[in-house]
Amino acid sequence: MNDPAFKSFPAMEIRSICEDREETLWAGTLGNGVIRLSFTGTDTLITTYGTQHGLPSLKNNHICRLEKGVVFATAKGIYRFDDRTETFLPDSSFPERYRNGSMGIHRMVSGEEGSYWLACYRENRHWMELLRTMPGGSFHTDTLPFKTLPHREMDAVYPDTEGITWFGISNELYSYRKGHPAFDHPEFYTLIRKVVAGTDSMLFRGIAPPRGDLSPVSLPWSLNRVGFEFAAPFFIMEEKTRYSYLLEGLQDDWSAWSPEPRVTFNNLREGKYVFRVRAMNGYGQVSPAADWQFVISPPWYRSTLAWLSYFLLASLGIFSIVRWNTHRLEKEKQQLETLVTERTREVIRQKEEIEKQRDLARRQKKRIENQNRDIRDSIKYARRIQKAILPPEDFLSDFIPECFVMNLPKDIVSGDFYWFTEKNDRLIIAVADCTGHGVPGAFMSMLGMAYLNEIVNKSHIIQSAEILYYLRIYVINSLHQSGGVGESRDGMDISLFTIHTGSLELEFAGAYHSLLIIREGKLHVLKGERMPIGIHEQMNKHFTNHLFNLQKNDRLYAFTDGYADQFGGPSDKKITSGLMKKWLLEIHRRDMKTQREILENRFLEWKGKKQQVDDILMVGLKI
């Protein structure tokens, strides 16, 4: 024990130890796999083997010395050690069931004359097997003599020299004597001892099994409660005898095994029944089934005579109903003919009236179609006028070549408008959303463009906040707004900014609208005031003039809220301003024409077959 190898030996619990032919010790541990100790002269080599070497598990590895060498009882069967590959493999010299992983081997002990004691288990079930080597190299497995052993984990198996094998299970000791007459498989029977109908009508009380060729016993409906008592004359481990029964005509499958030697069936319907019962002894043998046949007669109201009476009564009733119904139908037919004549005259009169109404409706429809066509023609002409009033996109591209205008009206004419002008080396751009859409919105947009021309081009006002201040005054005065209860709150939301063409200084003012600036992939937002161009509670508040120094390649985006408010997509939700900003960041490096196409295609894809909810306007610039 002074060997340094033993001093470094890991602390673990050894459950089995065995020496093989190579004078090498093998040790099985509680939960650390298998250990090999090799002795070479004065040196000792200790090697630990685990699942990486082929063991099914680190636990439940028991080492057994057989005549042909050392084998290993594992959680997946019997394994051997391959010296060449240094791995554990299923031992092919044993039958397939002991090495295919279908069960574990907890203990394995070599017996006499090529026999092996095997303590087997599968999940929580444990049992004992004796594997015998037969002439010619075949194997025979015997389990029947060991059925009486408790189905618990086998702690020890020891075959002594006197022909007795000892089994240790927990705190109990069992023995099996070699040569002692084992269970000789005698045939046994199940006997039907008593048959009772109703509560006290004894039909059978005997000790011999009833013969299957006996005629069935006929029982009246009043005795449709039948009870059976049965027994099996097998006197070894009587307490483990179990019974299973089947009542053909009522049940499809045999009952579960039970120690109860009696059963009662209540409220059986009329018909033929065969009661079958079998027994299973403590060794797992199942006896032939004992049979008892009986027939239960139907109650008087379900007898053949009763059914015949029911048929005759039903036939008489049907005949009477048919006769009565025929008379009723003939009478109703006469009444119907009279009614048809009267209704025919009424239908003819109504037909003439309907034809008059039809002709009138056709004339009215034609008149409405003409009016509708005139109205649509007027609106289309208004659209031409609105387009003519809107500044051409070429005007903006003369100053900023990289630009786009995306204008998608909800109706024929739009309540959104854009406006450009150049004044004192400043490019002034407005993007506005008027109250409503369609014709009402178009009227407001034309007012807005006219007032902007008046304020900037005639009054020479070029500061963004000041332009919005005067635009609000014009709108309030033209709509005669005073802030009274129930008064119209029409007006517009707007983004207005100016760009100095020389210094690239930007001034911005907004009413409920913002301006987006993307510089080198970073988004800047200039927010407008939370009030419209029109009457409002904060009339004393002025618009803020935001200043921003632009740089070359900056991208500017002014827009109305129609794009972000569109419903659709996979969840039928709005696009939202957040998603719109994300899209702009993704595509801002593209040229402006391509950006417009991408934005419009994504909008149409999101909208799908849904209706457009508002006018859409967006102006994009690249400095």
C-alpha cells in the first residue's frame, strides 16, 4: 500500500472486484465507471474507464470472472473489454437479448456446468434468470423456479459447493437447492363453483367444471342479475392466484387479473351470454377457461308477440292518419284553387303597377347616371386645375437635382398639397395636409397655395415661422373662425422650410408636422408645434423657427400623415411613423427616384386589397 499509485487513487466506493487472466485487477464502482489496475514489476498503472470508452453508464457496472475471462454486467447487458481498442463492447458469445440493450444486468455469477446466474432488471422491475449452456453451444433460460423471489434489486448471489444457491435481497435470504424437485408444471383448472340468478335463485352449485356442450340455461327477464363464484384447485402460493373473466355478449375484452373469486352482473339485457373465467397461479401459468352459457328472455313488452302488436297498432294508426290527411288535402286543394284565382288577378294588377315603377326607376337611374357623370367630369376637371396650380416637380429639380415628389391622392382630387418658390436666394418648400380629403380637402389646398403665394411672393415674408403665423391668420379670417362652440375647426397641418442656396442654412417651422434629416446614416428630427393652421386653444403661441446647417449629401424628407396611417400588413395594423423612418434609413443611400419607387411599392404591398385611408404626400431632397 506504499505504492505511490495507490496514494493517488481517487476516493470512490468499490462494489465489485475481480482478477482476470492477465493478473490485472478490475473494480466496479458505485457511480464512477470501471477501474483497471495493471501490475508491471514494482509499478502499478491505474486506469479509469467511463462512457467514452463504451460503457453504457457510469453506474451499475458489476464485474464477473467466468471460465473464458472477465465480463461486465451493465445497464445495457453483458459487455466485454477489447484490449486492442481499449473499449467495452457487447459480448457476442451470449444470446442477443443479453446484449441488445433491452434490459440491464445487476449481478452475474458463474455457476456449475456452464451455467450463469443473472440478476436482471428493466426500469423498476427486477427478476432472476438461470442461463444454461446446452450441448452444441446453444443456451436455455430458466425463470420459472424463481418467480417466487421478490421483484426487488438482488444484492448478492452465491452458489455454494453443496449445490445450494443463496440470494440476498435487502434483509432477506433465499435459497435454491440443486436437484430439488422444482415446479413440475402440473396442469390446473378453473372451476365455476356457484351460479346465482336474481338474489337467491341457485342455478348451479358443484365442484366439476360445467361442460361446454350443455344447453344454455334460460332465465326470465326478472332474473337478469346473475352472479358467479369460481375457484382454482392449485395449492402452491394460493395467495398469488388471480382470476380474469369475460362475459361474451356484454364485454369485448377480458377483465384485469384480480384475486376476487366472484363477480355479479346487474341489469343484463335480453340475449345469449357465455361467461368465461380463467386463473393464473403464482408461477404465471394460465389455466384453460371454464364456460357457463345462459339466455335471458326479453320482458313482455319486448317479446315477439308484443312487437307484433306494436306493428299492427302502428299500421292501423298510419292508415287512419293517411285517410284523414287525404280528406284534409282535398279540402285544402279546393280552398287553394279559389285562392289561386284571386291571387292571379292580384298578381296581374301588381305586375302592371311594377312595370310602371320599373319604367320610372329606369328614367330616374338614367338621370342619376347623367348627374353622376357630370359630377365626376367636374371633379376630374378640378383635378386638372389642382395639378395645374401645383408647382411642377421640374421647378424643384432645377435647384436640387436629386429630389422626388410622391403624391398619391385617396380620391380623384387631394387634400394634401406641396408648394415651392424661390425668393432672395432661398428655396421655400411647403408640404401640407388640409382638413378632409377629396373635394373639401381640395378646396382647402387651393386656399393654402393661394395664401402662400400672397404671403411670400407679394408680401415678401420669407422666415418660416412668420410665414406660418400669417398663413394661420389668413385661414382663420377666410373661414370666419372665432372659436365658438360648434364652430368648424377646419384648417391644415404643414411642414415649411427654407434653404439658403449659398450657405445651406435651413429654417424650419411646422404645424403638427416634422422634418426628417438623415446625415451619414443618422436620423435627425425637427419637430413642429402641436397646433394646426387654424383656430386653436393656443392662439397666443407663436411658431418656432428651427435652424439647421445642412451639409452636402444630407437627405431631407417632408410628409403628411397618410403614409404612416395606412392599415394592412400581416397583422392589419398601421405602418406607423417608426416603421416609415426605418424604411427611409434602409434606402436613403439610393438615388431619389429609386427611393420613391421603393416607398410606393412597399406602401402598395402593405395596403394589399384594403382601401387607402388618406391622401399621401412626401417630398424628398438630397443636398
